Amino acid sequence: MKLVPMRKRLIFLITTVIIGFMVAIQFHSTQEPKARDTRDIWELRQDVEKVKKVQQELNSEIYKYEQLIEEYSGTGEEGQIDTLKETLKELKKEAGITEISGQGIVLTIEPLLNDEDLVGHSAFRIQPELIRRLINELNTYGAQEISIDGERIVNTSPIREVNDKTYINDEPLSGIPIEIKVITLDAKKLHAEMMTSQSGEEFAREGLRLSSRIESIVTLPPYEHQIRVKYMEQKEET
Amino acid sequence: MWLPVLGLMIGLLLGLMSDLRVPEEYSNYLSIAVLAALDTLFGGIRAQLQKTFDDKVFISGFFFNILLAAGLAFLGVHLGVDLYLAAIFAFGVRLFNNIAVIRRVLLTKRTNTQQTEKN
């Protein structure tokens, strides 16, 4: 085969080098830039703290379940059934389908003005958004269980507006005044928080007063409807 | 035959080592430029095999095609028409053509040499 002249070779070499260079740069550019860790020592410490907390929680949970397993396997049949019943009870309590009582506060929603001033005034309506905000605020300040107008609030409780009426758990709210019962570990603190809460002002804007009082025993009714589980699946046995 | 491969390797190595990056909005232009360059390269190889290679044509074609392709893509972006598709189509078709011609030329060369060996 005839040899290709030097000049041509050089041209080919340079061209291919340029092409390779371009391909490499393109390759570099299309690759996602690496996310750099830009946390400083303080943030890292905080993150470690967070992770440690999670670990602690997980550990205590593991301990709890290990004990449960021990109880299941250790005692006789009767004991096992007892343990199962115990667990069922606990789960029901957690889901909110049992009656529960404890110390807490009772919030009352009533008209801001006196009855005499209300002649000719249209009936008050409590917007669902107000209730949602109130629930969020209560949860922020450490409420454990909440019931509104005799309806227990669980994780999936719907609060919506239908035909100008506010429905909680698919039941319409009865007229004003409405009682909201809250169970909490520290009733005094929650009471103090609710006295100066944002929700209080929001209710006032709607012409409603949100008042709170501490009670040593508050009893919440159970959640009475079916709890529909939509996004959960049974874990397969391994 | 090994020269283009060697060049490609050197280029890739240089590019990977330089850690150069093109901003994302310009990576389109670069990809089209790469396509144009590849097209010209294969055109050059074909011309070499058909003994019609002219280095002036090759070099001018190399740079002109790259600039034209990038320019077309640029124009397309500003007109709101995907003009770079035209460039991709043209270069793609030509690439296939060139490679097909190269394959045929190589095949005929091989059969020729086999026949001469037999004789």
C-alpha cells in the first residue's frame, strides 16, 4: 500500500485531536456537575446531632419491638393472646378509634360581640381554612389529640366546605358556639400559647372569639368512621 | 489507519484532563459542531481512499462546516425554529453516505488483493 504523505497525516492527526477534544468537553459538560458539600463545621455538627437523635429514636423503637417479640414468643398461648390484645388496643388508641381522656384545654369559638349587637346579623360561618390553621397551630404547640364539635381529628380527617357549610369528618359543624377539646401533656403551656395565638387573631378577623380554659380531665370521643387506607400496602413476609 | 484513532485518543485525553466545561445553553452548539467535524473527517477519509483528497478543501471544509452548523443552530434559537435539526439531518445523511462509500472501497480493495494473491 502506498504511504500517505506526511502532510496529510499531520492534517488528519490535528483534525482528530480537535474532534476528540470537542467530544471530551461535550462529555464533561453534559455530565451533571457534582454537588459539593458546602456545610461548615457548625452545620455539620447540627446534622450529626439530628442523625444521632434519629438513631436514638430508632434504637428505642427497636428495643420496644424486641420486647414485644420476647413477649410473643416467651409466654404461653394465653400470654401471647394477651400481648396481641394489648398491641391491638395500643394501635387502636394510636389511630384514634378509642375514647381517650387526659388533661388538656377546651377552646370555645363564639361570636366576638354581644347577642344584642347581633340583631339582623347573618349567621357566622367558620371557614375550613381557619380550622385547618388552628389544628396546625395546636399541633405545633404540642397537642396530642384533638376533637372539634364532637368529631375526633385523626390523620385523615377531612375538613371541607360543602354548600357553604363546613364539614369535619363528613359531618356538618353545628352552630356557634363550638367546643374544641385538646389533650396535651402540658395544658398550662398550651393554654398560654393559645391565649396569644395567631389563630385567635384570625378568628377575630371573622368576628369570632377563640377562648381557652384549662381542664384537668378532657374526654375525647372516638373516631367513628371507617379509616380508609389508600396508600399503604401489606408488607410481604420475608 | 491508526493515525485518526491515535488523534482521537490524544484529543479525548486532553479534553478530559483540562476539565473544561461549556455552559449548558451552549452545549447544543458544541454537539452540532462535533457532528459537523465528524462528517468532514469521514468525508476526508473517503476522499483519501478515492484519491481525490485535497488538504485545502479538507481544512476549509472542516472549519467552515463547524461554524456553519453552530451558526445555523444559533439562528434557529433566535428565530424560534429548530434549525439545528436541518444541520443534524444533513450531516447525519452525509455521514452514513460517506461511511458506506468507505466500506465499499475497502471491500473492493480487499477482494482485489485476495484475487491477486490467488493469481
